[in-house]
Amino acid sequence: MTQKIQSVPSVSVSYAANGSSTKANAMGMRPMQERAYEKRGEQYLLIKSPPASGKSRALMFIALDKLANQGLKQAIIVVPERSIGASFHDEPLTRFGFWEDWHVEPRRNLCDAAGGDNGGKVNSVEAFLKSDDKVLVCTHATFRFAVDKFGVEAFDDRLIAVDEFHHVSSDSDNKLGHHLGAFIARDKVHIVAMTGSYFRGDAVDVLSPQDEAKFDTVTYTYYEQLNGYRYLKHLDIGYFFYSGSYADDILKVLDPKQKTIIHIPSVNSRESTKDKMREVEHIIEALGDWQGSDPVTGFQLVTTKDGRTLRIADLVDDDKNKRDRVSTALKDSTQKNNRDHVDIIIALGMAKEGFDWIWCEHALTVGYRSSLTEIIQIIGRATRDAPGKTRARFTNLIAEPDASEEAVTEAVNDTLKAIAASLLMEQVLAPRFEFRSKASTNEPTDGFDYGDDGYQQDKCNVGFNEEKGKFQIEIKGLSEPKSEEATRICQEDLNEVITAFVQDKTALERGLFDKELVPEELTISRMGKIIKDKYPELDEEDQEAVRQHAIAALNLTQQAAHIATSGDGEPGANTALIDGVRKFAMDVRELDIDLIDRINPFGEAYSILAKAMSEESLKQVAAVIGAKRATMTLEEARVLSKRALKFMQERGRLPSITSTDPWEKSMAEGVAFLARMKAEAARG
């Protein structure tokens, strides 16, 4: 008998649904599009904005201006896969107030053309470059082959717009990343890059720091997007554990009354039964009695126990003709606003990036996805706004460890990755943070609400700007960034820093399962090393400033979320997280950076894990991690010794190894470790 799955969401957020993100201005632009259009004159522009926020149309506005007013000859729109090319079909923009319509000659949208990327389509790119036509749409692959064949100089004086920019990487093996580096070095094109998930699951930077510095960034956050919807008010994200076959337990998390996309596991994953067709059949059988398939759409028809007929789209079927018929039915534009068109979609590699089904209420993914980007994209399928849709959720179903050591180790890795994704999503979904050091000269900033008592000169204040979705938090002893790059990182890229930290296995393992952990060993030593490795060009002062800002953002979000969901586990109004940050700041005597450094960033994650996983499995996971706990490394000892030097400068003495303060004792152990290493080296 399989174990009952406990429905404990690890992230649960609520929004105001004030409708602001869906309102258009006089030119037909929604807020994100208007913000991007204001930067239309930039040669290199990076747009970071969630799925469904209107990036495609934002690009249309910008491209038309560059063609009409900025002297560019042509615009080339580059998308990762053919299906996304449909996002750039003709749009009657003048109907909504803009000065020109978006038009692509049918033969210039190569995503609609038959044939392979490395063949006739490359010749079509050449024909376009020689023509008077203004816009071309093609896949990343077609574009790569065209640049290989014609060279970067063939694209001079043109706009290169790259959709789903997270597919690019500065890695030497990434061809598109290499080409973009060459375009930037030549400096003869304009580039607009767009992404809903800028970080990469493999932790490889998208651009080199020197290239990224040339881009002006437009950031529109998940908070702004979801807070400004008309209907969707709640989003739940959870990882749930099962034993046995997932197909046996899936109905414990799958509500047939909710519009759902199910992503079954890759056949190479631990969760797969290695028979994907049988898995789909098993899910359909669990839902009810099969009545055949619809002759027009190809959807499977299933009658449930309560007499309803479910329409299920099977995108896993190996029969290409059947799968293409189902895929075509899902893309039918005449059914876009028909909630009853389909009820459940079952997919493996499809229905992720760029897939638009506004009615999706539940994205259910079986097995861990190795890329955080992929998880963001899947969650994005459920975060569309639609009439009557007030709540959406993402569920990651993961197999609990079994008895064999090999399986336990793999399960532990999957569990850690799921927790990392959950922590990161909590940051992505929260308002943005603007930290400043508490000083007597500080004054309140216009547009920020500082709570019922207003701004108080003698306290560390917490302000919130509802329109911008931004916190302003004063912290005593906070290091401020000095250089332009460090300032940019603190303003724009804290989530990228946090991504690297929560994906660090050593940090996660110790934070979750080391009962003797001194939090500063993670918040100061481990985070410090990660920032030093990620931003070696920054000096030590700026590295420390970035470290403090990143750990403050992570820990304050975790503490606020705990306060917001304490009690019955349900979030309150959309102000719950804001109130949580304020309450935490009020509950402590003084909000200072030393206090924040003393919080284990993974403490709240462990409490969620303990509710979601069986006690026996939790013990197995802890045992596997405990068995491989490493001793101090030379790098860690050096970091601790540097901190010991700072300690001595502040207090006039070295840290004591017999101190009752665990962090002081750790610093002393680092000094002792280095002394032993020196002595051993001297002895030969």
C-alpha cells in the first residue's frame, strides 16, 4: 500500500489582483511594454520579464521604432523553437493606438516553413538580407547556421532580437552565445534580448560580465505581474513525495476538476517506469472510464465517477500523426477563450516554453527537472490570468528514497534540488529589495509606505512601494556597494547570486541536516566564497557588500514567509509578506547585518521538508549526508582567518577557540587549521 502524500506547499503567495498589469496606455502598451519602450533607443537591451507579461508585443513596438526612426535596415527575430514563431504573427497595433501595425511577410516567418534548419532556411535568410522586407522570424538553430555561413558582418545595421535568451550561454560550447559575443565585439548591430528566467540551471553565465555591462536592463518582476492581474490572486508551489509508482499515487495530488498540465518523467529518470505509453494509459485509467477519442481534436474522452466527461490531450503518443492532430487542436486560436476546450494535457517534452493555455490552474511535474530555468517555464504555464481563475499551483512529485544506497543518494540529490528550486521561487515571487545602511541622516523616500507609525528616525525602517513592488529596508552596519558594477548587482542581480548559493550542495546539505552548524559558516564563509568566484573583478569591499545584500534578501524573505504562513498555514491578504518583513524587523531589538548573518537560510526549508517527507525517509536522507561530511578545507580556513583578522581589528584580540560564541570559535579553528598546515609544510 502506498503512503499517503501530504499536501504541504513550500511556497504560498497571495496578490492584490488590482488589474494594473493588464491595463493598456494610449498606444496599447501594458506597463511592462511601456517600460521597455522607454528604453527603445538603447543599442543593447535586456528585458527580464515573466511569462505572459507581453514580451513579444514589447519587441514589436521597439523593433518598429528602430526600423522607422533609428536607421536600422531590418529586424531578425530569433526564437528557440518553431512553435514560438507564432507569437510574432501579424498584429493590428494601430487598432489599439500605436502608429504602425506589425507585419511579417508569410515567406519571412521561417518557423512556419517546412524543412530543416540547416538547409533551405539558411538560403532564405540570405534572400531576406538582400531584400527590402523588414522582418524575419527564425529559430535559434537557423540563425546559428546562417551566421556560420555568412559571417557576422552580413548582419550589420540590423536588429537581432533573441527571444528566450536563457538558451544563450557564455560557455565556449554554446554557439549562439559565441555568435552574440562576436556581434557585440563588432558593434554594428542592435540587440534586444528577452527572457522570463535569466538564471541557468547549470549555473553558467548567460553573458560574460564585460558584455553584460553593455546592456541596459528592463526588469519587470513576477510580483508586479501577478499583483497586477485581474483574476489570479494565489499561487502555491510545493514538492511532494511518494513511494512505489507515481501513477498509483497521482490522484492524491491531481484534482480532475482543475485544468492541469501533467509532465511525466523523462524515460532516463529515476521516477520513470521506462514505459511512457503505459504511464499515460495508467493516468487515464485512474481518472475514469475511457470513451474513445474525439475524431476532430484527437483528445481522449474519459468519464469520471461523478459523470463528467474529461477531454485529455495526449502529447506523449509516439504516433506523429495523432500527436500533431492533438497539438494543432491545442493551438486553435478560435478556442483560446473556450475554457471547456480541453481539461488535462499530458506531456513529456512539450507544453513548456512558449506554450499558452490561459486556463491552466495546475502544473503537475513528475520527477525533478535538472534546470531551474525549465521549472520557471513550467510554472509559467499556470500563471496566466483568466476569468474565474483565482488560484494556481505547481506541484513537483518526487520519489522517496528506497533501501538501496545508490537510489538513496540519487533521491537525496533530487530532494536537495527541489528545495533549491522552491527557495529560489520564493525569491522570484517576492517584491524586490532595496537595502540601505541605517544612518542618522537618512530620510523617508517619496512613494514608500512605512507603516502605521510612518518613518521613524531612531529605528530601522521598512518601507514598501506598492506601484513598483519594492521594499526599502534599513539595516544597521550594512556595507554599501562602491563600484557601478557592484551597485548594479545589488539592484538587479541578487536573485542570480541567491541561485548560485541555493544550488551549492555543501551549503544546502549543511543548512538542512548539520545540527552543529554555525549559520555564519554559510552566510559569511560559503556565500563569501561563491561571490568571490562569481565576481572576481570586484574588490573585497564590494564583494562583501554584495554578500550582505544577497543574504539579507534570502533570510528576510524566509523569515517573513514563516511569519506570513504561521498558524493555519494559509497566507493572508496580499500584504502578508510585507507585514511579515515589518513584524520581523519590529520583533528583533535592532535589524543589523550581524543578526541577519546569524540566521540559517535553510531553517524554514527544513521545517517544510519534515512535513512533506516521511520520518523514515528523512532519517535516511540525513544519514547519507552525514556520512560524507567533510572536514575543513584550506579555502574555508583562509576565509575564516580573514574574518578573524577583521574580528581582531574590531575587538583588539584574536578569536578564542574556547569561546562560547560558536562563530568566534569557528574563526579560531580556521586560524588554527592554517597554523597546522604551515607547520606541516615547514616540517616537509
